[in-house]
Amino acid sequence: MWYIREHKKTLYTSLLTSGKLQSYLADVEEQAQDLFDRLTKQRTERDGITEKLKADNQIQWVRQKNICKMQAEKMVEHELIFN
């Protein structure tokens, strides 16, 4: 919400005065979570992060999963949140 309030003041004011701010934020949150989940799954599959890797080398599996999640988070921020 702080981003909209600080950087998109007209949108924030319009949503606030119309009573639609909370539903807008909930919608953006749902879209962000869906995009994050989809990107994380795609990157996990692309990079071959499998259950076999998890069984063979848990540290490497966690490291690679975290990298995928961080990359997906940055994409969501760029594409949806700060756009």
C-alpha cells in the first residue's frame, strides 16, 4: 500500500475515496501470489530441481529453490507491484 500511496497518489486517492482500496489490494495480492507460484514452478522445472536432487543433496536443493524463489519474487515486483 505504501508504494501506491507514495508513487501513484491519484490511484490511491481514487481507490480510498471510492471504498475500493482493500479489494484492489486483495486482488493485487492474489495476482502476485499466482504469478509467484507459476514462476517458481517454471524455474524449478527449467533448472532441474527435482525430488531426486532433494534426496541426493538437500543443501544444493534448498540453495537452488531459494534462488528460484528470489528470482520469481523480483519478477513479480517488477511486473506487477512496481509497474
